Amino acid sequence: MIHKTSPEIGGMGHSIKRKEDLRFIQGKGNYVDDVNLPGMVYGQLVRSPYAHARLKSVNTEKAKKLPGVLAVITGEDLAKANLAWMPTLSYDKQMVLATGKVLFQSQEVAFVVAEDRYTAADAAELVEVEYEELPVLVDPHKALDPDAPLLREDREQKNNHIFHWEVGDRQATEQVFQKAAVKASVHAFFPRCHPAPLETCGCVADFSRATGRLTVYMTSQAPHAHRTVFALVGGIPENNIRVISPDIGGGFGNKVPIYPGYVCAIVASLTLGVPVKWIETRSENLQSTGFARDYHMTAEIAADREGKMQALRVKTLADHGAFNAAAQPTKFPAGLFSICTGSYDYPTAFCEVDGVYTNKAPGGIAYLCSFRVTEAAYLIERAVDVLALDLKMDPAELRRKNFIPASKFPYKSSLGWTYDSGNYEAAMKVALDKIGYQQLRKEQEEKRKKGELMGIGISSFTEIVGAGPAHSFDILGIKMFDSCEIRIHPTGKAMARMGTKSQGQGHETTYAQIVAQELGIPAADVTIEEGDTDTAPYGLGTYASRSTPTSGAATAIAARKIRDKAKKIAAYLLECNEADLEWEPGKFYVKGTPSKSKTIQEIAFAAYTNIPPGLEAGLEAVDYYDPPNLTFPFGTYVCVVDIDKGTGEVKVRRFVAVDDCGNIINPMIVEGQIHGGLTEGLAIAFMQQIDYDESGNIQGGSFMDYLLPTAVETPHWETDKTCTPSPHHPFGAKGVGESPNVGSPAAFVNAVVDALSHLGVKHIDMPITPWKVWKVLQEKGVAA
Amino acid sequence: MAKKQLVSVKVNGREREAAVEPRLLLVHFIRESLQLTGTHIGCDTSHCGACTVVLNGRTVKSCTMFAVQADGGEILTVEGLMKDGQLHPLQEGFRQEHGLQCGFCTPGMLMSSYALLHNNPNPSEEEIRRGISGNLCRCTGYQNIVGAVQYASAKMAETKTAEPEMAGGAK
Amino acid sequence: MALKIEKTFEVQEPIDKVWDVLSDPRKVATCVPGAQITEQVDEKTYKGAIKVKVGPSVTDYTGEVQIVRLDAQNHEIEILGKGQDVRGRGSASMKMTGRLRALPNGGTEVISVSEIGVVGILAQMGSRVITEVSNIMFGEFTKNFLARLHEPSDQPVEQAAGAEVTPIKATSVAWQATKGLFRKKPENVS
């Protein structure tokens, strides 16, 4: 049962204002580039202009001679210390600085260190590199051709194939398709895009010869995991490494991988014995750090003529770039893509994914993807709309007919997931009512008669977060539990630390609210700290919407352990049995005699001053939480668009987002997350792509070409919710950060296709630029 | 390396000066020479606006100016918004309306909004969106930032906090 | 990044005089802004260099120019140029076909079709910058070419190998590129 706490306590459900805001609004945040240490110097990378070339020579003489330059490190230098390569989070390896050859444009080739960043930039210009160009591979469909250039000569397997992964029942699915009355299919490309958090990646590596300790201030979403990797790769004892993730200006998955810049800065600091700062530019960020998506997907749905879905078959080609640096749990090379059965009850399904190398930047898991869930949700929601078109059925009606009914939860999908809870019809009803669906369909009919283009797009997504249970989830072998440690002070205030790391999600407030909920200590009295590996308990970090499901749960359990001890102290103070005590947020009282009570503050004081015999002093607890399952947030989004026939511009007239993330800690924060994620979905659907030309030149390597929506392009978002708690989570919460990016691209695309479907359009690939729409209008003869 | 030049500016009401290379960007001058790290760098093409400050009464993207160009001028940065320990209504608005998440775009947003409200104390939603269209945000989707500016606009009208002269320069 | 650029212009000189300049890479090179021929390897191959400055970004390409086809009767020349930036900033290649046509008024029409490939930093700025740079370079080339035609044909080739070449200044490129966004038709070179 969840007690309702007072606003003064600020437990679950209260939209209390954020505690972290105070420093940010004063410009007193402490981001990595704000860190200034005595004697600090600056590093800059030299990068390859070629997508595929032999590295013939790197001449650093001129650069080294420039006054103010302290060192120039090359791949050859690193190779002597066995550091030219490093492991990726996918058990592949990646070059830190190139040796032998370069594999993508902008790949790191050398690292210069100088007294100030301007001198470092001058020195980088003076490094002379000789290359011999090699044939370039940018089309993943050609990666497995017999005459395709071989990219990874370092691997035993001499081809560009990274993995083949499949799940489900191929034979049974095949059989259903053979007999199916209706077969709908769609080929949907999810373009390569980039999360582009406003703060780029960077670090200050500080090795102290005085203490023998290495401190790395780093834009890291997973500081403990990074510390362990540095220890293993660098051979530095883990107790002598401290990773500090201070304030992070947005992560979105971009700050999960380990980048060559970090390693070079660490090596430079170890060599020079002074702090070395490395901050990448925006162009470097877009061109070399973890991109997102780049999935070429085909989905086929087998159904009967009344629209009952019988089977789903999915085949995907995954373009991973030059190294497999995608960050996902080991057993899932395609992440959690097998959630592609979505909200629908498929008796049988089959899914296969092949990953290939190309001459592009490495990555793949980023941009609120929940580990490839964005790709999966987009695919199934597009496929369902195509089936609706084929059957000439209303897309809402088709979905309703096939939703997993609320009574079937926990639901085992035919691709192996056990969905914890869901009520898809309820969420859809709220969304359709709120947008006035029937009225809109009538309006569309009228508009079509007049030749006006208006579309309604629905996306009823189910996603999967909270990685994850130790039996199946690990990254580089480290299990994906998470943690919380709480300490109550004598005066009843508290401090709690977690293994996660906020990059704007409001943890300093929401975790405090969990403690407030469980212990009745006002959230204002609870200080939350994350990100310093010397003090925070071990965790796997914040990404894939996992914090509330894992560390949030750990916080609740740790608080309950404290409450158990508090009960013993209360019983001692009130001279009664524990069994006689009742709890309400903030105090224990004797059953039937509410005036006989002890507040948590009085109990805390007693824990240091009047300790019950046989009990340890203090009032603290730690919990490492192994989630029993993942959680499955869901929702229905509805988008209404109008298309300008003269320009092809798509205007989003209205967007209603109904999300169900179970029990909510802070509604204001959840709503903010939805706004942000929908804006990212809008950007992806209409304006973003990182593309490469046939020579491997990146197109979209700066904000001139890679577009971010401003306040002008961004529409007004309407949000609402339903609440279907997770049965296995300590307070029924599911996590929500990525849902809007998971669910919205399909809503946008479905709306545009819906506006044009009467002209015979079934699918348009993202990004749906005005140019693309205009061409379709021309083709169909309806352009103004 | 070119000979250093002395740059003197009044920043947040205080006279400051430093000897800098002519090619030193204003944003680096503010962040490093003056150690005011509230102004941020988010891109390298002048798009994001994280570096926005007020110079001689107008907002500028400090990444697209040299420090020497600001010599003799008056600058207002985010650190200068608070007065006597009191938050500016805009700063209050951002907190009350949840207009920030990671906080990185916030200083730039505050400075752009500051200038907007000075020139247009009662802007419509469209005017606000246009007024902050030079500032990119990845976290909030802008909706609550609009709310924050509306909050400040109402608060300033209520308490008549309008300043006759915009701090950071005569205009 | 591959670009195809077709340019046609007219000169008043008779076709044989024009051919004399066009068919000699050393004479043509003096007309290309920022370029020089440094060495003749054999009768068809030359070594050369070209310096291109786009804003603060300077690329020094060195490479080879090869005459693939020389047809004096039909006044056609096909050359292949390929170069790499000396500091490792990227590479560029160009296949150019030049054709002359005698005009009834005694003049000559010069028709050129170039396929340009750029790899590296310059290519990241996008085709609009490269197109503008090419247009500006071509504009200067025709000016120089016309001037060269008016000189006596027995003048020694001006540029000595290794001389300091003036890089093409493309500070105006940004402006041209912006203007280009609003132009309806490509500029005609006259």
C-alpha cells in the first residue's frame, strides 16, 4: 500500500520543485569543462579525413617543436604500452589511436597536449599524416558481398559480419505465413541519428604523483563501470582510480561508451603527472561519438481477413560502423529489439538481426533507445498501420482488436519476454477521447473531398526497461543490479547515494521523494549524491530508463531495512513489542493509542544517544537490488498533421501523449521528460540524419546540417496518463524517460502516411523532410 | 603567437581586465580569464546559444566574438542576475515551472529571456518561442521554458521589476 | 563527395590558338588559381600542386595530372588529376574533358565537363561550399585563360616550379554560398 504523504514530506505523487535547480539557475553548475585544477593542460585529437585508408606515417616533429606543446601521442606510442586498442562494451575492440589503418572519417589518429587549448589547436594543425586511400564501404547491404572491402583485418573472421541473432520459432511462423489469408509487409529504415546532448563529451584526467591516485572527472553515465574498465585496461589498481561524474549536461546514451579522448587524456596525465583536460567540439561529438539507430528493418504480419493477427516475422540489417561499440547487455547483440511484438498478442513470431561493419563511426545504442526498443516500436507500429491500410480497417480498431487484454498479464510474448502489467485499451481510450478521434476522422473525410491533406497517426507502444535481472543481464560481465546506501543523521536528516547518475532526470529530487515516502523524512531533508565512485555504492549507471526500476527499488528496500531497525528502536523507546506498533509516514505509534508514538527524527536521535542493548548504533542501510524482471511502460500517442501542398511542409497540429509508467514519483518531472522525449522524436521523424556519401564523407557533421528543433518548430505537447503499477517493483513504478522517444516517431510517420494514404502512399522513410513530401505530392499529381 | 592585448570590461557591475591573445574568443575570456563558468559552450557553429550573454545592452553569442571586440563594454552574464541574494523573477520562474532539466542551456535561456522581457515585457507565447529560438534545448521540449518566461513576465508586472536600463549596457 | 560541373564559355580567338594553350598542361596550370606544375614525369604525366583556402582552412594538395586522351584533330582533351593534402586533411580527384568548337564568327567555344571528388574536411562542409569554390575557381580560371590567350604564344611558361602560389581566397565563398541558396539559376560565365 502506498500511503499518501503530506506536501511537507513530499513523498510519491508530489510535484515538488527540484532541489538541483538552485545551482543551475545561478550558473553555478559544475560540469566537466568547469573543472579547473592547478597546472591543468589541454589535449586535442587529430582525426582522419578518410573513411578507409592505410596509415603510412604520422609526423609529429613540427607539432612537438611548437612552444607550449608538452606531448604528442600517436598510436605507435600507445602500442608500446599495449593501449592502442581498447575493449568496447560489446566485447569487440576499438582503436584508441589508429595504427595500421583508419576505418571511419574523423577516427582518432594522434593526441596533442599543450599549455592552453589554442596552442593545442595550433599543434594539431601541424601534425602531418600520410594516408593511402582504400576502397570505402558505406552501404551495409554490400557489406557481406564477396568483393566487399575487408574492414577489420584484426579479426580472425575475415569478413564484415559481426553477428547473427535470432529468437522465436522460425518454422511455426513460416507455417502460419504459408496459410495466411492476409500478409502485410513494410520495409522501414530507421536512419542513423545522433543524440547530441547540449554538453559534449570530455574529461579532466588527474594523476597525482604525490598520492599515486588517478582522478578522472568525466561525462559518464556509468562511473563505476568506467572505473572498472580503466582498471582492467590500464592495469591501475582499482582502489587508486576515482571517477567523478559531476553535473552532466544531458546524456541520452551518448555518455555511456568509453571514447579514445578519455584514454588519451589519462595516458597523458599518467605520463606528465599533471591534470589533462580534453573537451571535444560539437563537430567531433557528431562525427565520432556514439550514434543511434541505423537499422534496416522488414516486418511482415500474417492475419485473417477480419484483422486478427496470427504471426509476425522480422528481419533486420544493423549497421554498426567500424567497431562494435554499441552498449547493450552481453546476451543481446541487438538489444531488446525482440520487444517488436509490441502491444499485440501474436501466437507465434520470429525475429532475426544481422550486424555488419561499415566505414562509419562506431556506436548504435543511444538517443533514448532503451536498447533498440525505439527501432522495434517504430517497426511494429508502422507495420500495424500498413496492415490496417491493406484491410481497409481503422488503425485504432485494428489495434484494439489485437491488444494483449488486461486479463492476460503477466504476459509471455512469443519472443520470450514476460510483460509485467498492461492495460493498453484504457490508455488508447484516454488518448482518443482527448484528441477527439471520431471528430477528426469526420474532418479528414470532409478535407479529402476538398483536396486538403490532413492525417491522424496513432502509436500504441509497449516498451521494456529497467535492465536487468542478473540471470540474463550483464555489461562486460558486470551484472546489471543497482544500489542505494542511506544514512540517517542524529538530527533526523538523511543522506543517500546510488549507483546511478542523473544527467538531468532530477534524481536529487526523486530519490529524496522515495526516501520521504518510505520513512516520512521530508524530501527537503534528504541529500542525494551520485557519481563519485569513491563514495557511491557500485552501480551500472543511468540509461535505458533503468534508474527508477533498479536504484529506485534499491532505495525503497534500503529505506525499509532502516524502517525495520527503526521499529526495534521505537519498540524499545515506547517499551512495547514490535508487533504492537503501526507505521504512518514519519512515525511509529502504538496500535489503538496514537498519542504513544515516536517520530523518525526521535528514533534517529536515539540511534546515537539511547541505543537499545544488542543493537548496533546508527541508522543506515545499503541495498543492492537485483530486479526480478524488467518493467514494461506503455502508452498511446496520437498525432494530427496538416500538409502544405505547396511546400511539402508538415505541420503538427496536435499531439496527445498518454503514458503509463505505473506509480509516479513526481508528476511534474515525468511530464518534463515526456516533453523532451517527444521533441527528440519530432526531430528524428522530420529533420535528422547522419549520412555518409559514397566516399565516406560524413554529411551532418555539424549543427549546420544536423538539425535540432528550436522553440519555434516544437509544437505544444498535451500529456495525460493511466496508471497500471508494476506488480514486482517495490512501489509499482516502471520508469518513463525513454517512452516518448520510443513511441513518438511512429505517431508522426503514421500521421503523414495517413494524410497521403488515399493517394496510394503506404510508407515514407524518416526523416520526412518537406523535400521528400513535396516529391511524393508531385508524383501523385497533387502538389499546389 | 600574437602579442597580448589588455581587455577591460565591466562584468556584472564590476570592472575586470586581463591580457589576452587577440584571437581569444569572448566565451573563453568569460569562462577562463574571468572564471565565470555559468556561460557554456555547446557547439562550434554558433547555433546553440548556450554562450549567450548581454553585451552593451544586446544579447550576443559570445562564442562568435573575440574578447578584444568587447573591450570597453559592459557585460551581463547569468551570474549577474541575482541581486542582493534575491533570485531574478526569471530564475524563480525557471524553478517554479520546471523549465530546466540538465541545466546546460539554462544560462543562455535566462539571458535571452532577460533581453526579451526587457524589450517586450508582456510577450505572447509565439513571441516567447521566437525570442528563444536562438537557444537550443534537448531536455525540456521548450514548453516549460515558455511557462517560466510567462511566470517571470507576470511577476515582473506585478512587482514592477522592470528596469529602466537593461543591465549589461546602456540601451 | 562527387560533383559534376559543366561549364561553357566563348573566346574571340581562333580555335588553333585556343588549342595550343588548352592542350599544354603547363600553360593551363598557370591559369588555375593557386596551382602549379612542378615536374614533368613523362610525355603524358606531370606532378603538380594546388593550394585551396576556404576561410581559415587551407588544403595543400600535391599529386599527379595525367593526359588520358589528346585528340588534336577534334580538339578534345581528357585529363585526370589526383592529389592528397600534404598534412593529411583529405584528397581530391578530377576528371576533366575539354572540347573546342569553332564558331562561325571566328571565335571558339570551350566546353568543359568536370567530375570532382573530394574526401576529407572540405567535403564535410557540404556540396554547396564545394560548388561555390569550384564556381569561383572557374571564374578566375577563365579570366586567366583569356589573358593567356592574348599573350604571344612563344612566351615561356611563367611559373617556375616551387614558386609561391597565391592560394585562392575563398573568404567570399561563404557569401557566395549564402547567395547561392537564393539564386534561381547557376551563374553563366561569359
